[in-house]
Amino acid sequence: MKKIDTAATQMVVGSGYPSPHDEPCRERKRLRLGDAAGLTQFGVNLLRLPPGVWSSQRHWHTAEDEFVYVLEGEVVLVSDAGEEVLRAGDCAGFKAGERDGHQLQNRADAEAVLLEIGTRNPGSDAVDYPDIDLAIPAGTRKFVHKDGTPYPPRQR
């Protein structure tokens, strides 16, 4: 057994999305617990969404499953089916290959805390963002326009 020192675990703030698509996710905070444990087959994140912040742009994966469990607060799950409120104790899953773009938005006045778990299959996975001009081609982790033109490298 290996206890994870969460105090020493990397907190990632924001997103890697190119501008302006990063705007609603700039204050998102992810504690990469799976990385801290050395996991390679699936990822685990503790996600903190302050009020007004989104988990991601609406998206779906071709080869990676995703699962979220709400620990604290509430979020709105936005998908092709519409909107649904998820509160502490609620969970949702997104099967690889199902063309149902999804995201979580914190529209409440308090921070929401979630556990995210997902497959790691970067060699086969592609990501589609149905609402915006953004995609990740299979086998890469690079953002491109829908026509395949790469976005310029991000300035950090």
C-alpha cells in the first residue's frame, strides 16, 4: 500500500485549451492523484470548481471512459440530452465512443468538489468538442481546429 501525500501532490490550475476556449475553465483546480500514485492505466483527479467555473468545454472521447462523483456542492451536467443538476453523492459516467458531448458547470454560490476517474488511452483516443472549433486527433494530445489546422503553441 502506498499512501499519497496530497499536500505534496501537484495542483493544476486552469486548462490547456487555446484561447478563448480556456476562459470558462481558467479557475478549475485538479489535484492529480492518479499521477501521484504512479497509475498508468487510468487517471484519478480531485476536481475543485469555484462558482461560475466549468470542468471543461463540452466534449466526448473516442477511446476513453470517464466517470465523475460529486463529493461536495452541486454542478450542472450539460450534455446532448440537456441539463441535469448533480449534488453531493450523485455520479455520472461517459462511455468511450458515445457521441454525447458533456461538461460540468458550477452555477452555485459555493465551490464544488468532484472525483474524476478516466481511462488513459492517448495512443488511440481522439476528442471532439461539438460546440466549438476544437478537436484533438487520435494519437495526439494537441489541439487543432476542426479542419486539422493546429492552434499556435500556448504562451505560459
